Amino acid sequence: MEYRQNEIVYRGIVRLGQGLIALLRARVNYDGLQNLPPDTPAGEKRRWFRKATPGTSAVIAISHTSLLDFVFAQWTIYRAQGTHVRYMIALKWANNEFMRAINGWCGHIPVNRAAGAAAYQDAKAKLERGEWVGIFPEGSRNRAIRPHRLRTGAVRLAQETGSPVVPVAVFGGQRILGGGARFKLRNLWRAPVSVVIGVPLYVGPEEDVQEANARLQQALSDTVDRAIDLFPAEIPPGAVWMPADRGGSAPTVAEAEAAWEARRAEREKLG
């Protein structure tokens, strides 16, 4: 069955997420809303949600330490501009009818990590229509917290479509669901989280992709530092969900990259 993109359904899902965050009294600090690109062409009034218009697209490149990263990134972006971001999601999260329906209604892009060409073209088409596409350039959750080597999809999409790349760091979700920390239901209550939106990057048509990727990695690392500084709770020394270079006991970036490579075949088999 085909599920068509439906803004009313997406808005309902976002509202549900907002309600749960409020109900659980999550403490969310955010910064950098002014760095988001304009959500409508100059002189045009925004509707109750952002209307996709060619020339107003953006690639939202998000640090990835938790299954909750997209929730808090979307919460922050929607709060600022009413934008429905179309996320690139691993195929394994779209392998049942319920998730296929959610992804279809929200316009998300399932990615087969063993063969991602079709998803890449889908994302490119959405950007050319003026959509905002969310991507996790690390490829999977990163236990180092500090961003490791990025896949090149985000900068290539930006280069081919002329879209800015907006680095976004979410810090705190890994304490609840990821980063090596054990999931505890009590961690959901008044959960501290920080979200930082960095300055957009532009990739020139002739710029070397690897150099652009290095710029994005540094920008993501800088936003992670800012998110740590804004974290609305005390961080215990040696916390497993804190980067090693900031006093935590998370794996180093080199260790995280090695683990990523070691599990590449397993991830691609899952989609």
C-alpha cells in the first residue's frame, strides 16, 4: 500500500511529541535558532506549516548519539519555524506496515545502507522542490559523542542542489537511549537535553567534497561543544555518555570509527 505525504498527519505527530515532552517535563535548552535559513521567500507570509518552495531548501546534518536525536531536532526546528523535516531513516526502521505508513505520511526517506542510490535521488528531488532534508552523516549512532568521520552524502546533496548544510547537535538523548548508557525509565522524567543549531555551511560547485566534509565535521564538533556547555544538568565525572576529551568515559573518536567499520557489513545486511 502506498502512503502519500500528508502534512496534517505529520503535524499531529509533532504535536504528540510536543505533548509528551511537556508531560515528562523535559528540560530542553536550545541555541542558534537565528542560524536556520529563512523558511519562506522574502515577502511571503508563512502558513501554519512551512510550504516547500524551490530555492528555500536545506540539508539538516544532525549529530547521532541516540534514537531520540531526530525528536529533539524536529521539536526545536518546528518550534522556530513550523518546518516538517524529511528525515533519511535506515531501512530497518521501516520494515513493518506501521512504520511504512508513518514514513510515507511524513515524507521520510528510507535508506538501504547497502545500496543507497535510490534514497539519495529521492532526497535530492525533495531538496530541489524546496524541502528540508534531515540526515545523520555519521551513518549510525556514535558512542564517542564527538562526531567521527562523516559519510559524504550531506555535502554532496548540498553541492548538487545549492542548499545550505545546517549542523545540529543534540546532547542528552544518549543519556536516555544510546551512548552506551543503560535505559532507565526514570531518566525520561525531567530529562535534560540541549540542542544547538550551527551556522549554515555552503558547498561550492567546484569545492572538493572531502574538504567540505571536513568543514562539516568540525562544525558539528563545535556545536556538540556548545550543546555540552548548555546542558541543563550536572554531568558526573567519567559519565559514559560524555566525550572522552571532555572528562567522560565514552570511547574515543578513533575507537568509535573502528567499531563503525567493524559493524559495517552487519548494518548493511539489516538495511
